Amino acid sequence: MPKIAEKQTVLNGRGSIVRFASGTSAGNYVYREWDNSIRNYRTKHILEAQTMDEAILLAPQVAIELAQDLATKPIAPTNIDPLKLIAREEKLQRDKERLFRAEQKKDSPKMTIEKAMDDWLKQQQKRVDAGAFAQNSYDHKLNCCKKIRGFLKWKKITMTSQINETSFDDYCIYRLKDTDKRILIQRELSVLGEFIKSYLVKNKYIPARLWLDGQFLPKIEVRQSDRDANPAINPEDWKVIVDYVRDVWRKEAYKPIRHNNNGTMVDRSPESKSAWFRNMFWHWILVAKNSGMSPEEICKLKWKNVEIVDVGRVSNTKAQEEWEQVMGEAQAEGIDLDIEPPDLKDTSEWATEGTEWGREERLIAYITTMRAKTQDYREIPCNLGYVFKRWRDFLKSQTDRPIKGDDYVFAQLFNEYKQPQQRRIGQHWRMICDYLMSAGKLKGHKFSDRPYTLYSMRSTFIENHILRGT
């Protein structure tokens, strides 16, 4: 006898659902009924079920199919009274009709779509508060839910009980009127599917058969061009963006403003919130472009995960100047030094010893980070040593509080040193790029009409390394 891993009685004791732990049916869910006429079980596999709950929901239909299978089989010559077989089939038919009527009369819990979606989002927020779910992922679901609510309002669906097999057939058509980003619609459908499966079906606000049908939500074809949502930034455009942020937009935080009370012009404080944010934004995009990190990784980056190392470089011109200065000072004091002029060196090599002629400071940053999707740590060496040092010096000038290893690199000085808000950074990036594009200062990507996004800086890093063969 095969071992049973799970067992559940269904249909008021008429049959049971079992999952075998061994034998040829191991791992599968099976519906079975005891048949006194053969002193054994009649069984039928529930192929569509992946869990015990799904198997229980499908039990009535499987019981009916099992009865129909028995009715179509030829009756072998036995000692069974044919009248008993007829009575059995009549009873099965009555049970079938009773189950159908019960299903028709069964009232699902009623709830408005608005409240159901709000409750589901509250569950997602609890996951964020517990650290089991990223804030950016929650924000993405929240934004998708706004689009879904608009569609439901357009369809005049206000109650969960109104949802049927065709409720979402027009979703793609509805959204394509507002956007041509098919991959965005695909992501919205993914969020909608999660909401339906993990909340509406789980809480029995809609029949499980709708979701199990497999064709409840429409599908949309995503083309390769739709995946180019974050085009890389060409070198000319990047220079325009950085120059504007550094030399124009950032310095606006230090310009005098008109006083609200008497109308006089007053200087802004260099410790103002605006000065901090605009300097932070400048350094943030430099790190994004030159490290290849995702916006989420940069916002979570802490000082303890940044190591700045002076590897040094050799300047042949400076080496010659240093030698001439030493020889000139020795000659002025009457000292005869027998020191050979420094040899010319490859300026691309490091000068880590610190004793070479013409050595200049060269700061390299080693960043340790972890990707949220893979949960894998990686170390990124990059030419950002001066950027981090300059940013750290700026922070020291803004506050007397010492910088700690557990502090976020781009912590909000005016909000309890909390993690920076990626959404706000993205809003200012969009504002700056839209302004420069409308002014005709940006060319855009030659193979894409999409605007530059925060992730475009990561795309630029990747594309540059691909072109270099690294």
C-alpha cells in the first residue's frame, strides 16, 4: 500500500482527497470513493490541483466525472443486481443536481473593489514595514493599482461580485489608448493577477474557477523595442546634463531670494535644505553613472560599504620638476648630489609605494553592495574616490554630527538621516531632462525615442563596458 502524505474528507463524507507519498501516484492529488460492490476505492486524479485547497475546490466536479466514467463503462457479468446499479446512478444524478444548486445558491462575501484593493495594499505595506518587501516594489504596485482602478471605473465594476470571465478582456485596449509601453501594461497585468490570486480568490470574493481557467487575464505581446525603456545616455548628452546640474541648477540654491515680509533680497543659507539636496543630487548621479549600481542600491548604500584607496599615479612632468627642485636646492647650498634624472614611466600604471618621483594622489573607491533581486553581494571598483571624498567633506561642513559607518551615504540630513527618497530623485531627474530636451540641448538615444530615466545611467555603464569588450 502506498503511503499517504495528506488526506481530507470532502462532500459530506462521500469521498476524500489524498496525496500519496509513494507509489506511481506520489505527489499527485487523487479523489477517491469507497465502493462496497467491489470492496475497494474508485479513484480519479485531480491533475489541475497544485495544493490541497485547490483539490478541495475541484472535488465536486471530479466526483461527477468519476460517476460519469462509471456509467459509461460496460457492466461486467457479476452477481450485482442491475436494479442496484440503476439506483446508484439515480442517486449520483441527484447528488450532482444538489451540488449544482448549492453552488448556485452559495453567496460569496460581498465587498467593494476599492476596499478590497486598499486592504490588499495595507498587507503589502506591512511587508515593507517588516523589511520583507522593498519600498520601491510597493510603490510600483501602488501605481499599477491606480491604473487598474481607472479601468474598473471605466467598466463600472464596483463590487467584487461583479467580476466574471470577461471583466478584464478589454484591459489592454483600454491602456493602449494612454500608453504605447506594452511592457508597462504587462507589469500592470502581473500586479492585477497577484491581487486576484492572493486576495480575491484566497478570501473567496470571486470563484476560484475563474482564476483556475488560465485565460482569465488577457495577454499582451511585448516586442524588443518595448524593452528599451531605459536608453543609454550618449557622451554629449551626459556632459550637457552634468554641466547643467553642477554649474546652473545646483548653484541656484545659493542665489538670493526675495523675503516674504518686506520684499527685500536675502541670501540663502549654505546649510539650507535646498543646498543639501542639489549637492546630493549631483553626487548621486555621478555615482549612478560611474558605478553601474541600480537606484535602489545607491539609496541603500552606507559609508561602511565604501572604501577609498589612494593608489597613486606618476606624472612625468611633475617628476622632472621635483628632481630639478631638489638639485637646485642642493646646488644653492653647495651640496653635490649624484642623483640620476627620473626615468619616464607609463602614466597608466599605479604608484602605490608612495616613494616615486612625481607621484600624484589617485583615489579609487571600492563599493560593496547587494542586489535586491538576487541577494548576492558584489564589489565594484570605480573611479569615484574624489566624488565620495568631496561629498563627505560637504556633509561635514553641513552638520556637527560625526559621520558613522551605518549612516546612508546620501542620508537625509533634515529628516533624521533616513534613506533618501528614490521617487523624489526620479522626479527631479525627469524635470531636468525634460527641460534640457525641450530646450533642444539633448539629442537622445539614436535607436530609441524613450526619454532618459534613472536606470539610463545604469544602462550607460553597461553599454560602455560592452563597447570596450569588458
